[in-house]
Amino acid sequence: METSTVRERLLEHAQTLMQLRGYNGFSYRDLSTLVGVKTSSIHYYFPTKEDLVLEAVNQYSAQVLHDINGIDQTLPAAKKLERYGKLFAKVLGEGDQICLCGMLAADIQSLPDAVRLAVQSFYRANEGWLARVLEEGAAQGTLLMPGEPQMAARALFSAYQGSVVASRLFNTRTRVTEVTGWLKAK
């Protein structure tokens, strides 16, 4: 059985709360209740909410990008996109969560600059990976790529982000899986 540190539990609960409620939907008081520590203990690890959220975004991004880069590069592009879609669907958790960076993007006006830049970096990394896969799929004749690779990747990533919101709204995972099939060549 793995034991986690207070710091790890704080990050885990902060991430979950943000995926459920957004940046403004949680406080150190919420975390202190969930983790069972005083708010002063949270300030020891994360002096400001910005510090906590930035670390949560960086940790989330690193894990997601690790998973994406773990997709077998020898697979045909359409299969890579299917695997990506399955990874994206995992974000839903029990069906009530949204991609951390997608949720934070909705709170862009209240995000500190460092967090905003980290969220933008997450978007760019996903869009870059998708652009390469779309370009590869177009060359293989397995994926349709409307327009330039970067533009198509931005549209596709937006569709994935929107699909998790709609999946949560309608309490169904099919919204996410429909996105992957959208660009497959028939």
C-alpha cells in the first residue's frame, strides 16, 4: 500500500476540486477539511493559492503529456488518435470532472499570469501532438485533415475539451468518443 505525503494529498485534492469547481470554486479551508490539516499547514507547502494551482497544473500537464508520449509511435495515425481519445475520456473520472486545464481556461480572467501561461503551454503541447498525428494520418489516408495541421489540431483539441463538458452535462461518455471518429477517413 502506497502512502502519500501531505503535500501530495493537497495537490491531489486541489486538482480534483478544480476539475469539479474551477479555480474560484475551492479554498484552503476546503483542502484543510479534505486532507485533515490546518490551513497554516497548507501555507507551509504552498504559501499562496497561485503556488498550489501552478504546481497542480504542472503536475497534471506532466502526467498527461507522459501518457500521450507513451502512445506507441509505430501505430497508424488513426489508432494513435483513438488512444488519445481514450486518454481524454479518462479525464471524466466518475463522469463529473473536466480537464484541469480546460476548466482553468474557463476561469482565465481570474488566473494569475504564471498559471495562465502554464495552461496555454498545456494547450500548445496537445495541439502540437495532434497536428503531427493529423498530418501523418492525412499522408496515410486514414484521417481527414480540414485545413492546415495547426488549425485542424486547434479545432480538434477544442472539440475534445468541449466534449468533456458536454459529457458531464449529459452524463455520457459518448460525446468524447464521437470526437475521435469525426476525422477518420471512411
